[in-house]
Amino acid sequence: MINQTNPKGFITDNFLLRSKEAEILFHDYAKKMPIVDYHNHLSAKQIAKNKPIENITKAWLNEDHYKWRGMRAHGVDEAFITGSVSLKDKFTKWAATVPYTLRNPLFHWTQLELKRYFNIDTILQPDTADAIYDKANAVLALKTPAELLEQMKVEVVCTTDDPTDSLEYHKQIKEGHFYTRVLPTFRSDALFFIENTYEFTNYLDKLATCVHYSIDSLDNLLKAIDARIDFFHEHGCKLSDYGVTGPLYVVDYTEGEVAEIFEKFLSNRSLTENDVAKYRTYVLFYLSRRYHEKGWVQQFHLGTIRNNNKRLVALCGADAGCDSIGDFSFAESMSRFFGKLDYENKLAKTICYNLNPAHNEVFASMMGNFNTGELPGKMQWGSGWWYLDQKDGIEKQLNALSNIGLLSHFVGMLTDSRSFLSFPRHEYFRRILCDLIADDVQKGLIPNDMAFLGKMVQDICYNNAISYFKFDTN
């Protein structure tokens, strides 16, 4: 096991900071900024109910695909990952995995979270597992989700919500006057899978229940979409999200053709691949125009191949932790899609995230094509996402953005997480950002003006997001 020789622990005050300049930028500027987490998968219900999570295994391992993949790679039996064994046994298996995660971001995240939430300096491994388990559980027994968010100074959280969501828990949170504002995000994916007859029929029934009329025509589908967008907007929604596998759909269509395609579906007639592509293109453009009307920010998470391991999906269900980086081509479809909306003057503020690091410069350069001068950084290339939100991926994203766009207008980091203990990832990002800028200072590549650079760091960490999304601050 790992021999811990530093009595102050692995996570020191200057963790990841390799120069005096980096220390100044982080400690004097970045560290004190609140957190805006504009994309995650936290449960609004869990925040609204606001009951202590009580157990570190629940807080850490439930739905955490990063840890699941690490444990599987370490040879841990599925029973200890998604199975029904005790919470303590699952935690013990995770603790036995942690030393083998060296050079994987899981190691840094684990130790950061232990330090920030529980003031635990020791490295998690088999000989420390019992003591850490007991201490963490003692803290969690007294901390509600709202308190955990406030502890990390999380001012804004944007959850990820299906168009049919009642948003009842977002309303309860607002009425509860918590420190953290919890806003919904309109995740439209389920509207696109018209080729899956049974699932899509059930989804249309669910949508019809929300709007209180039958979805028996394309016109009624659009009417229902409008109603749900209006509903989300009334509940404070400022963002949409799209994560359908593959490139953006941009094929030629007419509205009459799409109406006939939707009628074919309702009549249980088979759809061709071209039918599906026309329908998806139409819906995608329709949604994006509506987002522009509402002043929302549209997000596109692009490049995932989902549910690769069918055996594991059958065993654990969807989101089993077997999604992967895809090698799709995106440049042409993004150009046509954003170009058409821009030509119509209907292009909303946009953030695009790529999962394949080979596409960094492709995405960074494409976003720059459609900045129109109406506001700084209208088109954003998003932060390192999923497999790219580790030190190497973050640095590469920051460097490519700096080379091709304007880092100074970047809206910064997000967690994309289901865990209430994931917010030290913002600190992780901020330390990397400060060290990267300080390294340029040391090399003589940029002026040694700590006040100017510190303001730039604070903008990236917080101010730009507040301005871009038009969030109210506490």
C-alpha cells in the first residue's frame, strides 16, 4: 500500500501549484470565488427533501460511473459495484481500488473530497478504510444536501431534466430559501428517438399527460414542446441540453414531409433511416429557434457511443458505466447547423462539448465562426467533459481554447456529476488554470501583472458564467 510520509496529507495548500505566481493566483483570486455549476445530474428531489445522505457509500458509489469503471478495471466483482452487498463491503472494495487509481483523476478527486468535506488527510486504502468510513459517516449524518452545497459555496446548480418533469422539487427548493439556487435544464433527447416505436409511443403518452391533449399530429407535438419550454422558462430554466449519439442531424426536409413522417409513425408504418434523419433535423432546428426566442443557452454534448456492453446494460440497466468515446465526424454538420441558424438570426448562445480529444481544435475553431459581436463569448467551446475533465484534458482544452479563441471569456468548469461530494472538482480546475497561467508568466510569455491575471482567473471561475447565463447572485 501507499506509504504516507507527509503528516499534513497529500492535499497540501499548494497542491498542483508549482510556482509562487500560481500560489498567488489561486490563493488570492480563485480560491474565494463561489461556484456556478451550470451542468450536472444532481437530484432536485434529494435537495428538496434535504435529508442527510448518512453513508459515504451512497454519496460516493451510487451512480458514479467513474468509480464503477475503475473498480471493474481492478477486477472487483459486480456484486460490490452495483449489486446488493452491504454498503460497508462496497466501500471496502472501493478503498482497495483507490491505490491502483494513481495517475487517474479518481485518485486526486477522492483525496480532495476527503479533505474538503471531512478534513481527512490520510490516503484511502485498505488499512485506513474503516476509520475513514466511520468518520465520513459521522459527518454525513449531520449534513443535508443543501448544507453540503453551501459548504462549497455553490451559488447555482443547474440540474438535467426531461421535458415531462413536473419540476415540483425545483419549486420546493425555491420556496425553501436555500443558499444554492437550483434551476432546471431542458434535456430534449427523448424527443428524438422516433425509430424506437414502443418507447417513443410511451413517451408521447407521457408528454400528452403533461399537456392534457393527445399528441396525434406534428402540430400537436410542436404545441406540446412549446408548452413544456414555456413551463420550464416559468420555473427559471435558462439552459437546454442535447446528448443524442452521433453528429448533429442536418439533412434537407420540408415541414410537409416531416408531418407525413410523423403520421407514418402514428400509423405504425415503418420509417426509413432518411425519415428518421428528416424528423430529427426538423425537431432540432425547431427547438433551437425556440431557445433563441427564450434567451436560453443551448448545450450540445457530442461524441458518445452509449451502452456498448449489452450484457452489462441488461444486468444493471441504462447508464451502467459502459459508454465510450466515439470517432464521429462533426465539423460539417456543426457548420451547416449553426450556419443556418445564424443566417436566420436565430442562433442562441451555444456551448459545445466534445468527448474525443482529437476534435479539440475542430470544436474550438468552429465556435469562433459564429461570434457576431452581440456579446462576448456568445459561442463557447465547453470545458473538458467526461473522459477529458482530468489534468491533462483540462490543460489541453485550455491551451487549444487560448490558441484559437479567447480564454478570457471562457465560462469555466462544471461537474457533470450525480454526486453531492463532487464540487472540489471546481477547485481542481482552478488550481490547474492558475498553474497554467503562472507557467506562462515564468516563461516570459505573458506579463507578470498579478492584478490583471487575477481578475481574468476570477472571470473564468465565476464572473463570466454569471454574466453569460444571466444568473442572479446571492
